[in-house]
Amino acid sequence: AARLGADCPFFITAEPAYAEGIGEILAAVNITDNNLQGYCLVVVKPQIAVSTKEAFSNITPRKPKMCCRDIVAQPIDTWKDALCNDFEESVFGIYPKLKDIKNRLYTLGASYAQMSGSGSSLFGIFKNNMDEQSIKDEFADCRTFVMQL
């Protein structure tokens, strides 16, 4: 999966994982109450290409208040306020449509949504199964993928 993109291996299993390297080295998060079994994952890939160079040149990394491993051990509904992607601030400033997509994922009921890596794909994690055609209609100008976990 890493041949498709650095962060693609994360989406192969329905288990939370901690990613290192460029996103291809995964370590299982040792939790039992909070796996993604039964959730629905929606990935939205708009027709926007974010230059990796541009994303990295504009990022302002921030030290998190809590380690990602500890955050994902909490219920998914708490991730929104604790787990962030530092690329979003600068990339959303350049491509506001990406911020709009993230907001729409939340409006549709995502428990958690985030830009994947340095952009431009976004994903939403939903408690309920999502109708694939409705999602494709909602994001008609994007490539969308819906996977029941």
C-alpha cells in the first residue's frame, strides 16, 4: 500500500495504529474498547493537488498536549478536540475547499475527520454505515471511497 502513498498503509486494517517514518511504519495501538470495528470510513479525494514541498514549507509544527498514542486510546468521539494534523492550518489557508470538505464530513455525522498527511485527501470516521451513493452525490466533484469496517 505504501507504493500508492505514504499514508495508505494506515487504511488497510480496521485498527487504530501509530504511524512513523513517512507514514508507512505502523505500530498497533494496544487497546480493545476502541477499535474501528463496525465503523464506516469515508475518504474524499478532491481534484486538488497539494505540493508536498509547499505543504512542508508552510507548516508550523506544534508540540501536542498529549501523545497521539494516548489520544487514540480514548473514545473516537474525543479525538476531534485532541488529535490534529498540523498541515491543516496552512494547507486550508491555501485551499479552503479542503476545509469545507472536512466541515461537510462533520456535518454528515463523522465522529472524527482529518486531512490525510500533507493533503489533499480527507477522511471521516462514522459510527453508522453510510450510504455509498449518498456520499458520492455529496462529493460529486471528488473521488470518494466508502468502506464499512
